[in-house]
Amino acid sequence: MEKTQENLELRKKIRLESKKAKEDRAFNLYTMRQEQLEDKQNKLEEVSIEIENKQQTKGTIDQKIHQGQQIILNLQMKIERAETHWSKRLAQFDSEIKENTTTLSTLTQKRVEVQQDITKLRNKKTELGNNFKLEKLKLQKSLDDLKGKVTQEAAKHKRIKQAITILDEKLEPLIHKFDVKVDKVLHAKRMHEETETLYIEMKENILQTAKYMGKEKRHDYLWSVKEQLEEKGLDPEMVNFGFKEKVQLFISDTFTNTQIIEFDKQEAVEAKAARARRSLYKYK
């Protein structure tokens, strides 16, 4: 379109030139061509300058793109390193959580077992307390019956009072300690710990308790102790009296008067029958 318009302009000028004198035509045509050439040259230079400017702009943009690509690459590397680092940390946290969960589960189970032991101990304490109260009531009744015969039976009265004192101050703590020691052996056995020392302490406790009993009551007590240990899965042989313990009992029976708990004849018969029934049921 530009060339067509340019040709029209050129033809128009030629027609105008043809109307002029000959000496003016050539010069004017040359001038006109010269002007056209300069105009094109100027346009070409403008385009070249614009191209150069565009090239510079493109170079600047390319440089920024390269810088942006480097920044993105660096960020990607940082992200990858962060992902690797936190992946390891998360794995470590997960392992620690599992380990702590296992520990917590173990502690919870131990807490349940200890609570069960406490409950059993409290029940046993209640049972022992009731038995102790019955024994004490029996002795107290005997004491009340003897109040009218103080003059004739002063020695017997004194002995019963001594028995009540021994029940309160000696036997009740010993009986309580025995159950505590049983629970300690059970706990040590469950935890796979050493039990020999605990059995020795238990035997000493049984010996000191037996010193306050007469022959029939002592026999029934020792039988009951072994039966209780067997029921709990403990070894009654570990508390069997040896020569040393038997000598101590003999000395206590011979030279002291602390054997204040004893069955009467009817109680001794009933206790013997009860032991026989329990033995028959156990080995049935």
C-alpha cells in the first residue's frame, strides 16, 4: 500500500515536471530522488536504532530470566534439602512417639498391677482386722467373765490383759508385716527380681509370730501360712523352720510365758477337721 501511494506521488510530480522548462526538470527530479533516498536512509537508521534498543531490552530480559531461573533452582534445592531434613526429623519423631507410647503402655500396665496389689492388701488388711477384732472380743469376753473372780484368779486375769496387749502391740503389726512381705515377694517374682532375702525376712516374721502361740494354735497357724503361700504361687518350702528356728521356739516355750494364744479342746478338734477338709479338697 505504501509503494502504490509512493508511485502515485511520483507520477504526479513527473507530470508537474513535464510542464516545466527542460533545464529545470532534471535538477528537480534528482533533488526529489535525493530527498527520497535520504528519507529512506533516515527510516532505515531509525529501524536499526530501534532494533538495537530491542536487542538491548531483550538482553536485559534474558539476563533477568536467567537470574529468575537461578533463583528458582536455588529455591528448589532448598526445598529438596528441607524436605529431606524434615522427612528424617518426622521419622525420628515418629520413632520417639512409638517408643514413648510403648513405655507409657508398660507403665500403665504396671500401675494397674500395683493398684491390684494395693486392693488385695487392703482387703487382706480388712480381713485381718476383722479376725483380730474377733480374737480381741473373745479375750475381752473372757476378761469380763473373770472380773467377778479377780481375787481367786488374779494370775489368769493378768495373763489375759497381757494377751490383749500383745495382740495390740505385737501380733497385729506382725500379721500386717507378713502380708506386706508376701506382696513384696509376689512383686519381686513378677519383676524377675531376687526373692531369697525377702523369703528370709518372711520366715523371721513367721517365727516371731509363732512365739506367741500355744502348740495347737501354732500348728494351725503354720499350716495356714503354707496354704496361703501355695495359693499365691509362692514356695512354702522357703519358710520351713530349720534347726535354728526350732531351737529358738524351744527356748521361747521353755523360758518365757508369751504363748498366750491357744485353742481350747473343742477349737483344736474343729481346727484339725477343717485342715483335713481343705487338704482333701486341694488334692482332689
